[in-house]
Amino acid sequence: MYQIAVCDDEKALREEVKKLILEWDSALKVHLYSSGEDLLDNYLPFQVIFLDVEMEGMGGIETGKRIRQRDKEVKIVYLTAYRDYVAGAFEVHAFQYMVKPVNRERLFHILEEIFLYVKKSEEKHILDFQTVKGMVCLPTEEIYYFAYENRRVLMAAGEESYYLAEKIGNVLKRMAEFGFSMPHQSFVVNLFHVKNIRNQEILLDNGAVIPLSQKKQKLFKQEMAAYLSERLKVQRGNIK
């Protein structure tokens, strides 16, 4: 069950936001809080928090900062009386903000956006890898590429690098179903992160440049086209 928090020191507004959320989807569980302190003291694993910027006691920005210390994933939507409000939202990676009084259509639009992200994150494939320093578990989307060097396989993921005692061919067999391809005998690349193909180079969105062998050019480009086509189908299906 998805859980949503509404934190505002105005009771009427809390009740109005709850009413609209349940109108959008009656299966959601909505929790109401009158202050930042109340929310933090009774914190649950929420998917969304609607948070008032200006409250008595702990304000919304400080509350948001403390939420982020314990929960990096929850989507925070700030409620504010000021149309030009932006300050502070970036500090807590706010998903959106809404101007009071709450507009029904805008609230519905924000909820639709949020739950597209939530459902997408739930579809992540998390795999375990035996590295030379022990086991690590990673979502496949965080992995940029694998590279064979010095009889080991380097795995570049996020801002980290790990070494696997594995053969590059075995890595491809395991990762192919998750959108990985071999553009060169020493590399396996995550097609999700391919930004551009230029001559015999593949540019990734983290700035890495991967060689593309002449022998594998045609097959790699075919796999890239098929991957992009499948992603487009999925995105269109999510919009419907």
C-alpha cells in the first residue's frame, strides 16, 4: 500500500489535500500531521510528502532537510503561499511545489508524475556481484560498463569501481537481458547510458568513452536501435 503524508499547520488545508488525494486514488493511505516535529516523530516509509513551507515551530525547509537525512527516495512536494517560491527546494531535492490554495488539476498532475517515478523505481533490477572485496548489490541502471583488464573485470557503477574475478564473456551472458551489449571484445556497455556513437567511439552520459570495434559496429548499432525502440514502447505504455 502506498502511503502519503500531508504536513501543514492549517487543519482545513490538510483535510482538503487529503480529500483530493483520495479522489485521485481511494486506495492510497493518507496520514495528516500538524507540524514538522509531529511528522518526524511519527515517520513512516512514505512515497510522497506534501509539506508546508511556513509552519509554527520547525519550518518546512528544516523539516525537509531532516527527512532527507533518513529518506533519500521520498518525493517532497512543498506547499507555499508564494507563487515565486523556489528558495530552499533545491537543498532537499523537492520534487515539486504547489501554490495555495491547492488546485485540483495541478495536484492530480503532480500525483501522476510522482507515481510514474515510483512505479519505474519498483521495476529496477537489482543484482548481486561477487567482487574481489566481497559481495555488492546494485540496480542495473547504475552500472555504466564492464571492462576486461589485467585478467579481471572492472565494473564502473555510479561513482565507484569494482573488480570482479570473472570472464567478460560470462558477464555479457548474464547482463544481455538487462540491456547490455558488447561493442568491443574487452567491454560490455549498458545501452541505457549511451549518449552518442561517433565513428569508432561510444560516448556515455558519465563522460566515459568506450571503443567500438569495426567488426562489431553493425551488430552494436542494431542492438542499440532495438533497445531504443523497446524503451519508447514502454514509455508510451506508461503515458496511456
